[in-house]
Amino acid sequence: MVLADFRTIYERDPAARNWLEILFCYPGLQALQFHRLAHWLYGLKVPLVPRLISQLSRFLTGIEIHPGAEIGKGVFIDHGMGVVIGETAIVGDYALIYQGVTLGGTGKETGKRHPTVGEHVVVGAGAKVLGNIQIGHHTRIGAGSVVLRNVPSYSTVVGIPGRVIPQDRTSVGIPGNSGLRDVEAEVIQLLFERVKFLEQQIEQLQASAPSLPASTQAGVSSEKANSDSMIEEFLNGAGI
């Protein structure tokens, strides 16, 4: 399992140059090794010691993993500062977790109250996955998203609350953050295109009606051009 953790870092992080650098300079790997020891002791019902190991790991790495959490092989916690993984969370093999991620509870549940994350899942920076929910295999969760419901396999989740978008299974490879769709921008773009179409129809109706004074037409055209420019700038990334 330790070898799988090392191999995953080599495959996914181009900055990883040698095994000594990975061993001493990757807090995600260090936190996982602390956790595997704490989880083993936790399974043996050893009191207090597993939590002490977890707190030591949190102090040294900035990553908090409860000893009861189940972490699969080849999991890569990249950067890792601020990651929190709750007691009943389950993380599948070869998942990729970025800094600031929370796999937590909602505070309203008992028993199994943390998420189950499938294999080859990517959880983007700052994402919050809350409650006893299932995240399917090969799912990508966008940075800053808040996920509160089950997500099927081969999906992309973006936004607050998270919106689920199916993805093409044939395009799934090494998990990454590239290619995440911006659903809100797409919907606004569709609405903008529909409004432009309606404006064209109105202009055609106005062309067959008595014309307005030239000064009024010039003012309307100028205002419309300015508003179109602002909307297009917003859709191109200034506002989203």
C-alpha cells in the first residue's frame, strides 16, 4: 500500500523528482502513513493512542484524518493543508484530494454520517462533501463545490449546491481538474442567445412599423451595444 502511494505521486505530480523528496516534502503522504498506523490501532480498539497519532499528524501536516476513516491504496492528498476527513468517511483507491477539502457530516446524523468516495475520484480544492452520501467512481468534483446528495459514477459536480453533469466514460483517464464545465455560464449563455433572437424579431417588427426619430434610434442602439458588450465580457470570465 505504501508503494502504491509513492507510485501515485510519481504519476500525478510532475514536481516529484525522487523518493527522498516525496518522503520528506509531501505532507499528504506523511499524513496517510500516520493515518494507516492510527487506523490499525483503532481497529484493535486501542484507547486514546490513535487519536493522539491523528492530532500529531494534524500538527505536523495540517491534514486531519480521523483514525476511523477508511482510506484506500494509491490515494494522493495534494498539498493537503486544511483537509478534514471524518470518522466514518470511506475514500476509494487512487482518489485525488486537493487542499481545503472536507469530507464531513451535516451534524444531523448518527452512525455512518460521512461520505463514501469511490475509486479514481477527484475532489477539487476547497470542495465540501457532507453527509452519508455516495460519490461514484471516476467522478470529478470542482473546486469550491458543496455536495449534499449522491453522485453517480462518471459524473462531474460543480457549484453550490453541487450540480451533477454526466461525463463521457471513454474520455476518463488520469483524474484531473481540466475540462470541468461551468454550468451556470452555459445556462446564462443560452438565455443570452434567446434574448438576442427575440430582439431580432422585435427589430423586424419595428422595421415594418412607423420609424422612431433618428436621435431616439441612435440612443437605443448605443445602449444595446454597451449592454451586449458587458454581457459577453461577463460570460468570457469577468464575472464567473
